[in-house]
Amino acid sequence: MKESLAQLKTHYFALPFNKEERRVQVLLPKDYDKDSERRYPVLYMHDGQNLFFDQESYSGKSWGLLETLNSPKWPQIIVVAIDHAGAYRLPEYAPFPIEQNLGYTIPRYSGNGQSYAEWLVTELKPIIDVNYRTEKTAEKTYIAGSSMGALISAYTASRYPDLFSGLGIFSIASWVSENAFLDFCRQNPLNKKTKVYIQVGTNEMDKAGQKASPEENQIYIDNSKNYYQTLINGGLDPNQVKLEIVEGAIHNEGVWSKTFPHFLQHLFS
């Protein structure tokens, strides 16, 4: 008997805030076609180009979600993978004006993340819920991302706390607008049932052949710790928020592919 495999469906949607089409891939569970009545939890993710195939990934290494989610170890879920905007990725994922750039070239009009989050929740999610057998409740709806994708995930969950109950926050780059971001999270706490997995490496700022200073690497660690503490101060049970600091880990998809199962384990424990 041939083993079932996950299916990847591709769609293109118009984004009203920048007048372009965006690819959205939907990964369906391997048993999706076996039972026409069964519904599945949904995980929304960003940087879709980096999630499935090494040849599409920015770093040449993907998150390997096809292989991971085909494993019988994990509950079957639907993954909605939204491609990033290429050269305009950073401003699209930035929900607030940029406070610092750490030497990166960042367009001055950054802050489109609020429009992106609104599009995801008010336009994309209803289409997914109509066309696929999703579990529509907040208890079965999750959001995750890395770097700026982690920032927009955290922002979206705080802005719409009644829609999400699980967050995967990998190497959050909240340094771009740390003060505004943390203030927003304090003023808009997550719902009390939310589970959050936060992962950061100790060498996030290292580049190929070039070591960053301890002070530079500490920026990402502090971002993750500050977000963790904000969630705890906001009333989340410490058992629901897992902070994993990975010794020696850098800022790339190879690391996140290894820690993604830790997120699943926390989410479904």
C-alpha cells in the first residue's frame, strides 16, 4: 500500500496595500483526502519561499516542513505559507516605524506590517477557511515565523488575540522597533490560553567567516528575553511560554528547521 504524502497547493492573492500578487502555498496533511469530514488545525507562516525546498530558500537550506510534517510523530495540520516581498520584505513585516537599523539598509517607509497583518486576518484567513477544511476556532489556529517573520507573528497575535492560541517565535528581530513593539504587547496581551515557543541562538549576528561581537549577539538574546518577560508579566502561565536559548546557533533556516519540532512539541503537549 502506497504511503500518503502531504500535498502542496499554490494560490496567488492580490495584496491591497501594495497592488501586487503574492504566492500563498497551502500544505495539506497526508490524510486530507481520506476523510471528507475531518477538519484540521491551521498554522500560518511567513517567508514561504524558505519553508519547503532548499532551492527556493534564501540560505540554500529550507525549514524542511514537508519532511517534518510527514512524520507520524506530529498531529496533522494545515500550513499556510505566505511568500515574503523580496527586497521589500523588511518594511512589509515591520508593524512600527524603524527605531534602529544595525547597519542594514532599511527603507524609510517601513511600517507596512499593520496592513499586512490586517490582510492576513480579514482577507486571507476567511478564504482559507472557506476553501479548506480548517478548524476555525482560536484554539486550533496558530502563527509562526523567524526574524522579521517572528516580529509580525507576535504583533498579529497581540492585535488579534481572539484568533490565535499558538505562536512560534524564532530569532525575533524586534530590535528594529523594540520600544514600540513591547509597548504594544503590554497594551494588547495575548489570550490566556495561548502557548508560545520562543527560540534564539547565542550567535545570531555571526556571518559566514565573520564572528560578531558578544554585544552584537546579545541584541537578539535580549529581544527574546524581553518578549518572554513581557508575556509573563501580561498574565501568561510560565508553563505556556517556553524560551529556548540555543548555544552556538546562528540566524538561518538550518537552525530553525532543527528547532521547529521543539515548537510543535510545546504546542501539542
